[in-house]
Amino acid sequence: MHDSMNTQQDTSNSVLGTTPARESVGASPGLTLFFIAMGLFGMFTVEFSVVGVMPMIVERYGVSIAEAGMLVSIFAAVLALFGPVMVLWLSSYESKKVLVLSLGVFSVCSILSAWAPNFATLMALRLPSALMLSAFFSVAFVTAVSLYPPEQAARASSMAIMGESAGLVFGAPVITLIASTISYEASFYFCAAVCGAAALGLQLARLPEVRSRSPRITSSFRILRDSSFWMAITFSVLAFAAIYSVYSYTVEYLSSEGFRGEKASLVMVLFGIGGLIGTYLAGRLLTYSVRIALMVYPVLMGLSYLLLSFTNQPSLGVMAALCLVWGAVQMGLVVATQFLVTTAGKEAPQFATSLFVSSANIGITAGAAIAGLWITTAGVEGAFSVGWVFCAAALIAIGAVLPILRRNGQMKNW
């Protein structure tokens, strides 16, 4: 993402609202940044681990696919409702404590989830992680940028984004692979091990003080008076609903097409590789034209669903190619959406980041829940219909918000 880093360097500090440290503190900042990226990977793997083992959950606990999908939607709903509150409440605490505590919660809940005796217990064990996720996400990005002087801020931001991207696109495939080749329980142990290792690394590191440009809570609420910010939030909700109305049931869809066990794991890994490629391409496209990127990705998402819906028991090669493209487009839409929201809310960066996470999870909740209901009557392919509706709505929303951002001078590389 080298070409996009020049653009990121100008915006990283304003978007994240930090005054970075002028010199490294304690251990190598590169090693500390690695543990932050590992924590982001672990965090998103925890959130979406159930996607990778959903058929096993259905069989293990005797629930329907729609009920199993609630593990995603209720997690997202709790995060959306309480995430910003947790960010504001924990903002007065030392960043290391917030990061290590959050990762500790993720790790312990993952271990306990492996042996949950019933579906209700598994659901309950998801809630503490949902409460801590937004705080960890916001503090992790701010801390990452604070490790380096301003001229190297883009490097830190890019590394953190790669950890986020890897968790989003590789989390479920890795979990599917571990569950199919080792055991269901081992997939949760993997989540616990990643989060535990990241927590230990950050506990041993000496993190710099993060000095926010907007230290008062009241100043954070200024962005809520900006109509363009709310329109960006609306786009985020619709974009993530479009994504997770289908992605939440990926393994179930693959199973319906004859891809189970190791074959499903293989195409899911290719989906993840496509996601990393999509992250790189999204950075290049946003550098070239923000308007084109934000208008094109909802269209490409809808076209990806169209191709997937037309397949009928495809060969491994065809499904692998489709998942590679699907992963690239999905992650591109995620990156473009995050860029839009953080740009629109750059006057209160940490609060805007937490609201981005909340809006994304409102979309995840809506998409997974509505698709789950539709699947019960139309079959798993019915998720594509829900995805198309949200793609169309997202396209309308972005068409409304972009002219306002341009007039306000908030959008570069138009």
C-alpha cells in the first residue's frame, strides 16, 4: 500500500487525533506494533469465529441456522449500543491497561466458549468481549500511531490496518480450517492463544503516553451536530449490512454447494487472500479517487453476489476464483467505509472511530438477522437477495453524502 501511505501520512494524525511520541519508548516500537496488530487480528477472529464453525454449532446445540446467526447479530448489537459508552468511560485509563484487559477478556471467554454446555451459555460468553471490543479497537489505533514520529505515522497506521484486515478476512477461514482438521474446541483455543500472546507482549512493552487533541468528553459530541457525519454513519450501517447478510452464512452456503471440511477451508483461505489483495487495491483506489471508490464498491459487491447466486455445484477452481474476488471486493468496501467515516468525523477522532465500529455492528446485526429470517423461508441462497437490497441502499446513501463532503472541503482526492 506504498502509494496510499503518502496520503495516509497527511491524515493519520488528524484522523486519530494523537500527538505521537518523538522517540521509541522501551522495547522496539516495531515489536510493540506487531503485538497491537496481533491483538487486532485476535479481536476480529473472536468476533467472527462463530462464522467459521456455524454448521458445527447448529449440530452441537440443536439450533437452527437463524438461531446460530444470532451469535453474530447479538454480539454486534451489544457492541453497537455500548461501544461508544465504553470508549468514553475508559478514556481516562492508561492505554496499556485498556489493551491488556480487553485482550484478557477475549482470551478467557474464548477458552470458556470451547466447553459451553449449552447455546445460552455460549451466547452469554460472547457478551463481555462485545463490551470491550470498541474500546480496544479505538485505543489500539491511537497507540499504534503514537509509537512513531509524525513522518512515520502512515507506517504505523498501515500495520494496524493490516492486523484488522487479516482478522476480518482470515479469522473465519482459519477457524474453519482448525475446526475441520483438529477439533471444534481447538478453534476457540486458537483465539485464546492469539489474544493471550498479544496481551503478554503489550504487558511487557512500555507504551508511550497518548495525548489526545480532544481530551474533554463534551468536545467529542460536536461531530454529532454535523449532518454529513450522520450520512456517513448511515452509509456504514448499510454497507456492513450488505456484507454480513451474506458473509455471516458463508460456511453454510459453501456446504449447500458441496464444499465441506477441508474443501470449505481451502476456499475460505482463498477468500482471505482476496481480502488482503482488496485492502491493497482499496488504498490505491482511494488515493486516486475517493468518489469512484465509494461509488464502485457497493456495485461490485452486488455483482459478486449475482455471480455466486448463479453458480450451481461449481468446480473447486470456479468456487476458488469466485471467493477470491468476493473477498477482495468485501474488504475493499470495508476499507473505503472506514475511510469515509473517520474523514467525516476527524474533529473528534476517537469518538468517531468508536461510532464507526458501532455503525458497522448495527449493520452486521441488521444484515445477519434479516438474512437469517429470510433463509428460513427461501433457503441459504435467500441471503443474496437481502445483500442486493442493502447494496442498492448503500449506493443511494453514498450518492447523497459525497457532494456534501466535497462542498465542506472534507474530502481530498475527489
